[in-house]
Amino acid sequence: MSQSISAWQVFLIFLKLGLTSFGGPVAHLGYFREEFVSKRRWLSDAQYADLVAICQFLPGPASSQVGMAIGLSQAGYKGAFSAWLGFTLPSAIFLIIFALGVAQYSDIATSGILHGLKIAAVAIVAQTIWGMAKNLCPDKARITIMVITTCFVLAVPSAIGQVLAIIISGFVGWKLFQPNLDDTHQVLNVPISKKSGGIWLLMFFVLLIILPMIVWIWPNTTAIMFDDFYRAGSLVFGGGHVVLPLLQAEVVETGRVSNDLFLAGYGATQIVPGPLFTFAAFLGASMNEFPNGWVGGMIALVAIFLPSFLLVVGALPFWESLRHHAQTKAALIGINAAVVGLLLAAFYQPIWINTIFNATDFSLALIAFVALMYWKLPIWLVVIASGMVGWLLHSPFILESF
């Protein structure tokens, strides 16, 4: 079904998507299906569904991984890289410029704009939790896993606590659930041998183990940054929003990025099209020590997406075997419920307690939430409006009026 496609063509197509794909991971998957199944017919619906399934199964940003897999299927490794670059570059450049602007004009931080963006982040994460809980925690058992995970992560506020919660929930899911397996599917053609796939997977795990050792032996700030973002990209199940607690633990609790700047950047990430993982570019550029700026932004961006690339090209050759294992799917059910719990914990700390200080903040967050959930306004519009309202409420003219 595929034709001879060059990596350059793949890049241009994904660049267009990177400039126009607003709405988050689920919307991205809709854009991809329209572009590559309906319009270009690079894949059948069954093949596309297989790609989505494996990328939902793997840790990392599902929409970006689907894009890499599509690029890989059409133009090999160069196609995978071109797809990632085209889809990621526009939002990454914008967020680095935004970070540099905040650093250059520090009065922005006190103008109320950042507080408005933080309030928008409250509404966005609340909407995400609501939607994920409906889909991933539809019964008592999964709601229980979600609640226990939330309480555990709040009691053990560290990256280790989050990883431990995911592992335990996967084990509980493996023991508790019995998913149905669908044996009727169309085989997905992947231009990678199992041997090559095994090498890429080995590289993923080697880096996950070796990078902390390098940091311990040689505590260089560049190595520390690369390790932090690589680990965050390796341990996130459930999409871009779920990276929030991991990144918060790595950069805010260590004092390298202020909590206000962290939440403002997260709000700004909602304005731009493309993957939410480009939030890493903002954080890398915002570090209060070198590497920062453009260098730090690009290091963080590469580090957080590298696990996704290694996992996609490594796991695709083995998918036909993995998809038949009921125990694997059962563990994933438990992990998905834990993901909602992780996000709920992050909603309380750091988002809620560092953003909602009074009745005005609560009212604005509530209006933003209703605008997203029930008025169906686009995320970017709600974020921009929240920033403007924050600026107005904190402007000298308004403050003097009260």
C-alpha cells in the first residue's frame, strides 16, 4: 500500500501537521488518520489501529510515536527521524523563544500573565483527568488503583515513588484483570528485523541504566539534564500530560526552574500545535544554570524524545507476538489506572496549591474548565484568554481601582 516516499517528503508533510495540529494527543491521532489513511492511503485502517495500539502500550507520547512509526514504514530510519523533526520543531522553537522572552523581560512574571497561564493549566489538567478517568477507570477496581496511587505518590513525592507506583499497579493489573484479545487484524509491515529491534531495545535499557551511573561518577550539569529528561521520557505511560509530575520532580524540586515558571510554561505549551513533550524544550531553555537557552532547550528536547524513538523502532518488530499476550494487556490496564492517579496527585501538588490562592483564582479556573468541557472552546483560545485576564487583573490600573 505504501509508495516510494523520500525522507524529505515525510518531513514536509509532518511539518505541516506540526504547524496545524492543535488539540492534544487524541486530536493528533485524528489528524494523522485523516492525512495518512483517508487522504494519502499510506496505511489501511487496520494497520493504523495497530500502530496506535502499540504506541499506547509503550511509554512515551503516543501521537509522536505513531508519527515516527509512520515515517519509519515509509522511508526507514530517516523517515522516522524526519517525521519527528517536522512534527516537533515548530512548537519547540516557539517555546524556547517564549522561555528566553520570560528570562529577558522578567517583569512578565509579575504582570499577571504567567498567573493567568497557570490558571489555564489548572483547567486543562482537570479536563484531562476527567476524560482519562472515564476511559481508564470505569470500574471499582481501577478507581481503587487510581486513588491508592494518588495517596501513595503524595506521601512519597519523588520520581522513585512514581515509578514504584507504576510497577506495583502493573503487577496488580496482571493478577486482577482478564482482557479480551482480538485475533482478527491485518499484519503491519515493518522494515526492521527482530535482531535490529532487539539492539534498539537494548540501547534503550542500557541508557536508562548507564546515564545515572555517569551522573554519579561525573556530576556535570549537561549529563544531569540529559539523564533527567531521558528518564522522564522513558517512564511516562498515558500521554504528554502525564509527564508533568515526573518533570516537576526533576526540575522544580531540585530548584533549577521555579514552580511559577514551570506552570506558566505548561500553560504556554497548550497554545502551540504539536506534541506536549516539547514542554521539555521550554524547561531546558529556562534552567537557572548552563546548559540553558537554545542549547539547553535542544538537549532537553532530544533527551525526552530519544526513548520514544528507541522503543518504537525496537518494539515494532515484536508487536505481532506481544499483542497476543493477555498478561501483558492486563498489566497495562493496571498501569493506565495508576497513570490517572499520578496525574491527580500532580493536579494537587504542584498545580492547585501553587495557583489557586483566592476566590478569584478559583472562579477563573472554573470558567476555564467549563469553557473547555462544555462550551467546547479550543485550548489555545482558553489559554490566551486566561493570560489576558491575568494581566488585566494584575495591571496597575485595575489594582488602583480596588
